[in-house]
Amino acid sequence: MWEVDPETKSKLALLQKRPGNSTCIDCSAPSPQWASPKFGTFICLTCAGLHRGLGVHISFVRSIQMDSFKPLELSRMDLGGNIAWREFWEGKSGQSWGRPGEGADGAAQGRLEERYGGDVGRSGEGEVGV
Ligand SMILES: [Zn+2]
């Protein structure tokens, strides 16, 4: 384990205060403590578990308290954010965002897989933010 850069930590704390970032993008739970740097989004513990289940080819998660972020990941969090990703996804897919984190784990995971692993998710990678 390495020490978490205090600058990274305070930057993430600031980003978390931005509109949209104070609730989980996937299920709207308050004060999400995890992030999916690939999409620049803040997510809760439960959804972080679901993201992990999707596999790293689709998403990976970092704890905003305990993990280090690479500079690129941090700038994705900065330039992206929950609202940016949601608007991007809705614009591309023509669907409303909804709350796919709700419901039984299996069903929620399937919806997340569609959301992040589908065409829109793949096109969003690298396009939102950086
Ligand atoms: Zn959540």
C-alpha cells in the first residue's frame, strides 16, 4: 500500500461537492464514497460492488478515501462528473436514465452492464471529460 496523495484527496472532496456528485449516479444514494474513473462518476458502495462485477473491461472502481488516482483518472473526474455522464448517456441512447441500481442485485447488474458495457458506454469512454 502506498500513501494517498493528500492533494488528490482534497481535490476529490471538492469535486464531490459539485452538483450531481453528492449522490450515487446509479441509485441516488447520498454521499457516494467510490468512483468509476473511466466514466468520471461518483458511486456508492453497493454500486461499486456491481461495477466490480462487470469486469475491468467495462468499469473499474476506486475508493475516493483510500485509493490513489492516476493524473488522467483525476482529470476525468474533474472534467466529467455525474451530470456530464448522465447527459451524455441520455443524449446518445435516447433513453431516460432511471435508477438501474434498484432492485435485486442480478437485475441491477444486468441493467448496469447494458448501460456501461453497451455501445453508449463504450463510446463514452474517453469522450466524456478527457
Ligand atoms: Zn449506488
